[in-house]
Amino acid sequence: MADHLSWRIEAGTLFLQGELDRETLLGLWQQRETAMQNIAAIDVSALQRVDSAGLALLVHLRQIAQQQGAAPVFRGVTDKLHSLITLYNLQQIIVSADDTA
């Protein structure tokens, strides 16, 4: 297990890498307002693991972006993450760029 989460911002996309779970999300949580400025997409393709706390953070990040007037899409949603999104009935909130194409 990677036991860490890293992120970077490039050209309006927030790239997440590592594990997004209750043990690793604190750093991103603390910087969430700044991290979501001018974000049009959230790339989750490099996440190896997401738990329900991580999923809740993704929902919150999207909400922050919406409050700033954006509606970011999610890129690179894996089958496992898609299953978690479906389990929590969040398909209308966590919108995959693949679903909109």
C-alpha cells in the first residue's frame, strides 16, 4: 500500500495520485479551497485506492468548484471507483468525462 496521496495542478486539471482514503486525505482537505481554484477537471486515473472518505472528499471538491462557478468532470475513473460511485448512487455528482463523451 502506498499510504500517501499527492496532487498537482496543470492547465486547469487537478491530478490525484496514490491512495485517497481517511488516512491520507488530510493534506488535500486542508488545502481544498486553494487546490480547487480554476479547476475544470479532476484526474483520478493515478489513484490506486479510494475509500468512502476519499469519495466524500471528491464530492466536496466538486461542490467547492461549483461554488466558484465551475462544474469539473472526473477523468480516468477506474472500474473500482465507478463501482463505489454507483454503490453510493453518486453518478449524477461524480460525472466521468468518459460518460459525457
